[in-house]
Amino acid sequence: MDTKSLLIDTATTLFQQKGYKNVGLNEILKACNVTKGALYHHFPNGKEELLITCLHGLNEDITTDIEAIFSRHLSTEDAILSMIDKLIGNFEKNGTIIGYTFSSIVSEMATMSEPVRIACSALYENMQAIYHEKLMTEGYSNESASAIAMLLTTSIEGAIMLCITQKSATPLKTIATLLPSILKVNK
Amino acid sequence: MDTKSLLIDTATTLFQQKGYKNVGLNEILKACNVTKGALYHHFPNGKEELLITCLHGLNEDITTDIEAIFSRHLSTEDAILSMIDKLIGNFEKNGTIIGYTFSSIVSEMATMSEPVRIACSALYENMQAIYHEKLMTEGYSNESASAIAMLLTTSIEGAIMLCITQKSATPLKTIATLLPSILKVNK
DNA sequence: CCTAACATACCAACGGGTCTGTTTTGTAGT
DNA sequence: ACTACAAAACAGACCCGTTGGTATGTTAGG
């Protein structure tokens, strides 16, 4: 892999695991055996530019992945449950959730850096758009689909936070049992 | 106010606004005109001890506040909606949400410091306990009450994160329209 | 041979934390 | 009521590792 991609991959993982401020440039560099010169060659604006690049990549990956799941399942319910299953598997395997959220970065940086906030915001919008579209094909009204898409996003994101905080997959498992009923009622 | 309380109050606000790593000791000290000597007199273990003290205080305040709201309303639905209203007001007034969440600290520190993670976890448990108790008095089954309490916690916490990220109160407003239906269906 | 892609030494600023010294306060004895 | 004194409550200089960032030098590819 080329140096730039290697840098992005390594930084993405570290940022997701530990947040932004908790990861130093030297740590990233050491983790992938790249020197500072190479980093500043590819990212002249330094750490924040690297972060934003990571967020964009992550955004694409997550969006693609969710889209794939949603195309594999007929109903929103099946797709969401499958997605949550994957999150749970991810969590139980790694002890943390990487690849589906950057909540740590959101809450750490949203108020500190406008470019970062915008990059984070984009992910949530993408996710909601996918949910929304699927719901529309199932016959939900536009408003209903919007509201449900929002609730799905917030409850999953919140559940991820609780899982991390409580070191348990229970929050995700629990909301998975309730979300179907919301879908049914508001159709 | 005595120096220690002043320190805790100032630090609590700053930590909630900007997270943990984004706030330096000097910033806290300057904000309340206290010197480093005084800080390390009251908190010999430094910044992290100060943070944990802040979290404990915040935990009590939030719990007390939510309990008050829940005792003022007959149904869980009314109480939750009132609570969300307060959050929205809080957000629209200050542009951020302080006093009801420390999501920034959770996601930033939960994986870095076990004592901090435990302190954060306690808040979520308290909130869920309040919801759970109220639901039980309304006649929900124990399992149902637990699940709903969890969903309320996750969706509200997630909505707060989305509000901050999108700089808009819409997420909270939207979930407020859907949560009542969950309460009704799962009774 | 020129430019992109590095490597490495270096830097100033800032971080949390410690040290030593001073003031204030509470208290016991006479 | 006054003194003595110890302990708590501060004040502020200082320390040193780390931080992100830069400057200059070297290598490799077209």
C-alpha cells in the first residue's frame, strides 16, 4: 500500500479507538513506520487535515457498507436488525466499535473545529438518507420516513455510546428488540 | 463560594463544553482566578481527580433534576416530553447542551480511563432506573420497562449528539414525536 | 536533471505536575 | 484577651516531557 493510504488507515483506526486529542502524531507515525516528513508531504496542513481525510474515507466506507446491507434485505426491519447484529459482533470481537461510528471524534471535536463538525455531520445525513429511501419504498409517508430514520440513527448511535461506556453489548441488543415495533406502528 | 466548589463548577462547565483534553489546567485556573497551588491542594491527583469529582457532582445534579421532572408528571410520556422540551430550550438558548449529558467525556475518556468510565456509566444507570421505576408504576412488565428505559436513554443521548453535530434542535424534536408511540405499543 | 517523495534534526509552545514559600485560620494555653 | 503554634489554604516559580509543526537535507523516479 502506498504511504498516504497507509497513513490514513492507521490514523483512522487510532482516531476511532482513542479519539483525536488522545492520539499524537508520533504515535501514528510509529504505528505505521512513516516519518514526519512523509506525513507533512501528503498532508501539508497537518493533523487536522489528516483527520478530515480519515473522516471522508470512513464516511464512504460506512455508507457503502450500510447500502450493501440494505440492498441485501427486503425490509428496513431486516436490514436494521442485520446491521445491529454486525455491530454487536464487531463489539464482542474487538471490545470496541470501529467502522460504524466516530462518536468520540464528533463529541470531542464538533464544538472545536467547524470543518470536522461538517465532516461528521455528513455521515449522519448519509445514514439517514439510506434509511429514508428504504422506508419510502416500503410505503411510509415522507414525514414518517424522516422521523423514523432519525430515531434509528439516534438510538443506534446512543446505544453504541452506552455499549462502550458499560462495556457490554446489551444496549444494542435491547434496542434491537424494540425498533421493529416502531416501524410497524408508524407505517 | 469556597475555592474547591468554584473549581468544580468552572471545570464542570468547561469539560462539558469542550471535552477533557481540550481543556487545559491553566484555562480552568484562569477562568476562576485560582492558582495551581490551590488546585493541587484540593485535588492532589490532579486533573483526572478533578474530572471525576465533576462527574460525580454532575451525576447528582442531573439525577435530582430528572427525578423532579418525573415527580411532577403523572405519566412517563409526559415526563419524557417535558424533559426533552427542557433539553431543547437549553440547546436553543446556549447553542450547546450542558447539564444533561457528558457525552463528550464519555466517548473521549471511556476507553482511556477506567475510573472515568465507571463514573460515566453511573449516570446512565441512574437515568434508566428513574425511567424504569416510573414505567413499573404505570403497569409495564419488568422486561418491557427495562427495554423501554434503555431505548429512551439511547435515543435521547444519540439525539443530543446529533443536535450538537448538526447545530440544530431538530433531532430532539423529531424523536419526541415518535417516543410516545413506543410507550403505547409496548405496554 | 528536476520534481515528488521522503528522512531527520530541530523548535517553540504548552501540557500536567512539583516545589518551596507565604498567608490565613483554627485552637490551646496562660 | 493575648500569644504561640501548627496545620490548612493558598501563591507562583519552576520542571520536563510531549505536542504539532518546520527547515533542511537526501533519495528515487520519470
